[in-house]
Amino acid sequence: MADNIIFHIDVNSAFLSFEAARRLHEDPNALDLRTVPAVVGGDKESRHGIVLAKSIPTKPYKITTGEPIVSALKKCPSLLIVKPDYRLYVEYSTKLMEYLKSYAPVVEQFSIDEAFLDMTGTRSLYGDPVEFAHKLKDEIKERFGFTVNIGVSENHLLAKMASDFEKPDRVHTLFKDEIKTKMWPLPIEDLFFVGRSQSTAFRSLGINTIGDLANADPALLNAHFKKNGMSAYRHANGEDINLDFDHDADNKSYSNSTTLSSDVTSPDIAKQVLLSLTETVAARLRHDNMKISVVSVLIRDTDFNDRSKQTSLYSATNVTDEIYRTICLLFDNLWDHSPIRLLGVAVSKAVETDIYQMNLFDDGRHEKLSRLDSALDKVREKYGDDSVKRAVFLKPRSDKDKS
Ligand SMILES: [Mg+2]
């Protein structure tokens, strides 16, 4: 076995699992949302809103993340719809990360429900890494009530690929000597960081599997796809990805992104996704008692081109609405109307402070909004997330609604 050992931990259907775990914790006889077609998203009554997460039993109905609830209901009329509860997600995510830190020397949080653990050198402590991964997976299930997949390998890319194999509640290994048998037969779309139109282009050259790419002529790839083609080629051969983790505690940042399983072309749907991401990030800030003063948005198109834009705020904040308004401005500035594959929200320059420096243009709005957020947090705490919804979840406008 390799010297370096990396685990990639990924909560199965995270938002839905967190909700299911809470319901079962409160009532052991409650319906387990993971066993039926169910989604997290906005509002059945008004049939508005979009799918933010889905249970594994929705698979035969081909429901996708980012799809309007109304179209998901057409595919599956018995679909259960659960309102998002970002405070709950942050609570579970924080607990999980703290728990992982008690075992691993280095924990790199990759998203709200994913983390890389550098387990190099822990064999003398925990024994065989693969056996330990099984033990860790079972302990997480026992302790938190939700399941994870764990990918075990010698680098981040392969560990991430491995955790994506059969779900849920599984441990998979993908060491370099297993690439040929376990990774190369997979369709080219399954390679991490390969976008939809890039994979279409690969297929037009007869590159249909990851193995086809790994064994393609590098000169041909370079001629056709330049830098992107070459890095995909290296990944197909098991070379690691460069992930930028923020190890600098002095510049604490928070981010969240989501890959949309159907490409988004409607600005209203994009903004609902951005609101959901902002809610998660802002809930984490409030949980940690932090405020931020730099906001950025990331748009990845179907050709895997990334565009991002950031701006500084007049003063530090952790108010969802203030961050979200800036995110929307950045998005409107940045988006060129090409179909969107992934959206991300990041905030940085976090400071632990209770002092809000009033800026000249603020008319007391911040204080009102700040009180609104903590009031919403409290009401949600008391009555559950169904009790309050932001207006945009209630009244999203689709392109068709605009006349
Ligand atoms: Mg997950």
C-alpha cells in the first residue's frame, strides 16, 4: 500500500440525510426520508422553488438538482418535498468536521458535507487504513444517524473519485495500481473536473471512457483542447488535482458551491441557487460569530471555463441579505448567459467582531437585517424551518412567468 493515505469523506444526499437524521432523532418512528422519493427544495403549495438535494430513490424519475419543483412533481407526483434548513446543515456539518478532526491530523473541508483527511502516518495509531475507514464510516452512522461514503487512496483526486463509486454507506479504495480496473472503464463524464461539453468533444474524437483519455495521444489532446485537455489527461492517469485549501488562519474564508445536474440558463433559477449557497455560508458565519468583508461569486460553464468576480463591502457583515444582494450584483455583472454547470459563493477577510462600522450610505438597514436574521434563526430553532421562508423561495419567477 502507498505511503501517503488520503480519505475523502462525503455525506450521502447530505441536506436530505441531515433532515432525515433530525426527524428520526426526534421521533424514532418517523418516516425515513432517504427510503422514499424526496427532495429538499421550495414549497409544494405554491409549486415554486427548485430542487436543492434529492434522495437516492428519486433516481428512476431522473429528477435533477436545480430543476424546478413543478417539473420534478410532474415526473413523480408522490414526491415528498422538504424545506431547506441551513442552520441544521451547518450544525451537523460542524459536528462532523469536529469529529473528524479528533481522528485525523489534517482535515481539509471541501464543502459543507465533504472533507479530505490526510491519514499519512497513522497506521501505527489506527492499523490498516482501509479497515479503519470502515470503522470510521460505521461510527459516523452510529453517532450522527447519517451515512457517508469514504474513498481511500494516495491522493486527493483518486480518493474523491473513489468516494463517488457505489453509494450509500460504502468504503472504496482507488490506489494507483487499481486505476486500470476501477477507473479506466468509467465513462469520460465521470472524471472529476470534466464538463459536459468537454466530454462531448472527447466523445467526438472517440474518447468515450477515462481509459480512452488516459491512453490518448497527448499531442492530439494538446492540439484540440490545450491546457484543459492536458490536465484531464493527467487526471485520467491518476495525477493529483491542485486544491487550494486555506491553511492561513489569519485570512479565514468560507465558501460553498454546487454542481447543477442540469445546466441552468434561467437567471432566476441561478439566483435561487446562489441564495441557497449564501444562506449556508452566512449561517456558518453566524455560527462561528464571524463577519466578512470580501464577497465573490464563481460561475463555471459547460465548457468548464471558470469566471469569478469579487468585491469588498463597506463594512463587515454576516447578514444573509446583505451578502446575497452583493452576490446578485456580481452575478449580473459576470454572467454571459452561457449555460451554467456550477455556481459558487465565497466570502473572506473574516473577522471576529461585534463592531459594525456604520458606513455613510447605511440608513440603519444593516441593524434591521441583522436583527431579522437572528430573529429568523430563533424562530427556526423553536418551530422548525417550515415556519419562515425567505420571499424568494415563495415567489421565484421563472422565465416563462415573465411576459
Ligand atoms: Mg455529499
